[in-house]
Amino acid sequence: MKKTRILAGAFAIVCIAALTLNAADKKRIGGPKGGRLLEGTEPKAEFYLEKDHTVTITFYDATLKPVSAAGQSLAIIADAKNGKTSVEFEKKRDVLVSKTRLPEGDLYNLVLQFKQTAEAKPQNFRFKLETHTCSGCKRAEYACTCDEERRSKSRSIWLSRRAYSQILT
């Protein structure tokens, strides 16, 4: 009886350690264009914010080689300070491109509603649009590939600089 408890306890410790190591090894992979890869899409979809605040969605196979957009569709709801804005997409060549721009500025929430096919149930992806550059990976913060601790440190530095610049103006 005592031996069974010891073995069960040892097994539990090994399982917890394995799960912890696996979670620590998971690193977010960035898209080839510098955007954010949407996890769980097949083919892999990359959200990329262009300089004019339009959005391009590029699709990649497992080796991150570009593939053509097939029957996928996407809609974005941007919850900016001046209200919610819906953004629709159209296919141009091999990618999906937003028909309109996202609201100016950043630090607002995005909800991406992605469908693999017209009949498929939509997948929702939620994240905050932060366009400043991460000090760790040198990507836009919305596409940052750093671990969580480094991301929060980078964001804190950026927010303090932003607050300081607003005080000066």
C-alpha cells in the first residue's frame, strides 16, 4: 500500500514536470512577413498590419511557404475608443486584404472571425493591437515572439515612455 502511494506520487511529480517543461518550451512563432500567426489555422494564417492600417492575411503551409487563399474568409471587429468598427476582406491574388482600414492609433481590442470554408464554424482570435516595436524581438508588439515575462517588461517600458511624452506635450 505504501509502495503504491510512493509510485503514484512519483508519477504525479514526473507528469507535472513534463507539462511545465512543455509549456515553457512553447514559443510563439512569428510570421515570415513580421506579422502574427493565428494559432490553430490550417493552412497557417498570418495577420499583418500594413503602414496604411489595412490588413493583409497571408496563408502558409507547414514549412511556412506561401500558399494561395482558397475558400477562407475573415472579418474583424475593432473596438477602438471611438466605437466598434467592422472590417471585411476580399481575395487579391493569393492573399486576403481588408476592404477598409482599421481605426487609427493602437491599444484597442481586435476580434478576428476566421472561417476555413463558407460552411465551417468561425474561429475567433482576440488580441490587443499594439503597434510599437518590442525591444526583445524587434517586431510589432501584436506579433511579438518573446516569452511572456519579456513581453510584459517591453510593454511596461513603452507605456512609461508614452506617458512621459504625453506629459511633455
